[in-house]
Amino acid sequence: MSSNEPAKNMSIIVTKGTLDWAYPPFILATTAAAMGLEVTMFFTFYGLVLLKKDLNLSISTLGNSAMAMPMMGAHMVMPNLVSAIPGVDAMVTSMMKNLIKKKGVASIEDLRAAAVESEVHMIACQMTMDLFEYKQSDLIDGLTIGGAATYIETATKCDINLYI
């Protein structure tokens, strides 16, 4: 492949299941698919929740020191300490969902549907399903259930491999 030719295949390992961490893998997957790449997403550990039929995603300020929410013409930094206050995570999640809606950003449900429509290959990690006691009926239709070997078989053939 010459340096001028675009990549043809991409894989993404999805390990996080919070609202803010759900956006990067779905945006990258749907964009790559729209650009003609074959895309595979491997959902493991906490990322597996993004395949549940009913999503109820939230975010937390804990461990997210870069979080700054736009407020009153400025950006309010959300220190880790505020996560210890009861109800703060629910409030921050609500603020983020309102901001997403206000700015016209697609929901995770919409992005996931776009990924399905774009024929993004989604693999649900069997070990994670067993570990967290998920049934296939808990997850959306059209998935491949597989383990690390299933993902690696695909990843070794990909031009781009991402870990998110």
C-alpha cells in the first residue's frame, strides 16, 4: 500500500461505558464507515454496556480532571472532590445531556444505530458477558459474540487499530 492510499480497515477496542467515553468510539467508527473503511468494534469490560438494549449512561467528575462545563459564558472546572457530594454525578450527567441536546449532537443511541446501519461489525466480549452475567438477550441484535481471539483475528488484518 502506498502512502497516498487510504486505509481500508479499522478496529476499535471499546473499554469504557460512560456517556462521555461512549462518543469517541462511535464517532470514529461511523466516520470511518462513511469514508468507506470496514470497521470492527470490540466491546469489552465496561464498554460492553454500550451494547445494552436500554442505555442509561452517566458521567462522573471522579478521575476526570479535564472536565470543564460551559456555564454563564465561561468554563466551570469540575474538581474530583465534588464527586463525593451526593447527587453531583446525576447533576453533571443531566447538564451534559442538556448540552448535547442544545448543541444538536447526536445521542449515543443515534450513533449506535448509525453504526449498525453502516454495517460496522460489533463484537461483544464473551468473557465480559460471563463475568458480568449479561445474556445475549440483554444486548442489541446483530452482534458477534466472541473473545480476544475473535478480535485479534480481525485486528491483525486491519490498517488502523485503536484502543479507547
